[in-house]
Amino acid sequence: MQGSASANPRRAEPAAFLFVLLGASNLARGYSALTRHISQGISQGPAQFINALGPGRGYCTRGGLLNFSYTPIGECRVMESAEVFAQQGQRVAVLFTDIGNDIMYGVPAEALVECLDTLIGKAQRWNAEIFVTSIHVDISRDMGKTSFKLLQSIFYPKSPVTFDQADSAVKRVNHYLEEKAQQNRQIHLVSGLGAFCGLDKIHFSLLKSHLAWSRIANEILLALDVAPTGNIGPGSMAISLCGNLNRLIVSDMLRITKRPEGFF
């Protein structure tokens, strides 16, 4: 599905901050809670959000769920829209998360690294604050070959990738992210999120997802010199999950309504 109801930055109310949120299923589930928490923490002026997200979404290849797929993040117009904001003088923060679907779709690690490097390079030219989350599953440590095959058959049934190939690719991409953050002060690596994952080691646990997104949101706010006002609560996360389910069914699967403004 070519999902993109685009935000028109020229018609938007002036915002002190623009947040560009890029990811897949975890971000889709936590989007409402994350944006609400950040908005409540920003006191310098209104915050505006644009995103490219959705279950199974990839950065450099198409991915999705069941009967629909999304344009790769690297090919949709979210970064072009963000650039207009940056040229108008707004402060920009970009989050890269849910990195890893491309690996299971058979994209070589070097191709994924190149795609990420291009996107990060664009954000750097805007002098944006950039946040990246490492791939939180260590395949060789966190799952055996039987578990890998089971999860692969559920989430990536057409994937040709072997256990060893996936393990090697994850390590390569995480090494790239670590090096990139060490070399650039404006790039912030958020790691250790595996502690919040459920049994599948891919998605944040329903009981811990609010903790994961609190960690990410508060690191973003601190890097922007904004003192966090607390944490995301379970109730806010439940509302966010329901909102994502509604958006997923009504807009993405059944296509009864267009995707909301700002969703690419």
C-alpha cells in the first residue's frame, strides 16, 4: 500500500520542534503515547510530528502484514517533508527505531547500513538531533535455531534468511550504529531495550512497553535540554495500542479512511 497522507509544513501552525519518527510495529503501537509524552514535556512551544511507521515496515525494501505493505521508509516522502521544516528554522529531532525487518526480508547488512547512512546523513545536514535504537535481539544469545525458525515462520514466512545470516547481519548493523554514535555528538544511541521485550524477542511486552517508550522519550527530551515530567503510564500505553489497532484496521487493511495527516 502506498501509505502517505502527507503533512503540509507550510500550512501547519508554527512549531518549536519537529519530531520525525521512523520505525515499524513497536513504534506504531507506542506512537500515541510517545507523542503525547513529548508534547507534554515541551514548554518552549508546540511540537509537531510526522512519521513513517507500520508493522513489518522496512527502511530499504517493502514490508507489511497480511494483505498490505508499506513503501520503504527510505523511499517515502517523510524526509523531504522534514527538510522543509528544517529550512524554516524549526529545531528537528529524528528517531530511527525498529531497525531489522529488512534483514529478515533478505536485504544484505551492507545495503541496510548504506540506506541508514543516507537517511542519517540527511538529518545531519539539518543539524537535527538524531536518536537510533540498536536492534535489541541478539539472535545467537537470545534464541536457538528452533525458536528462530518458529518466529520466522510466523512473522516472515517467505524469508530466505538463515539463522547464521541473520545473526551476522544484526551484529554488523549494531556495530555500525555504535560507531556512528561514537563519532557524532548529535547522534544518540538508545540500547538495552531488549529488557522490555516479550517472548518473541521482537516486540515490547504489553506489560513493559510503557517502560520502553518512557526510556526512549525521556532520552530524547534530555538531549533537547528538556526535563522529563515523569514516565508514560500503562493507561496511556493502552490508549496508544487501541489507537494503533484502529488505524491498522480502518486505514491500512480495509482502507476505509485515508491515513491521518503526517503519516507517510
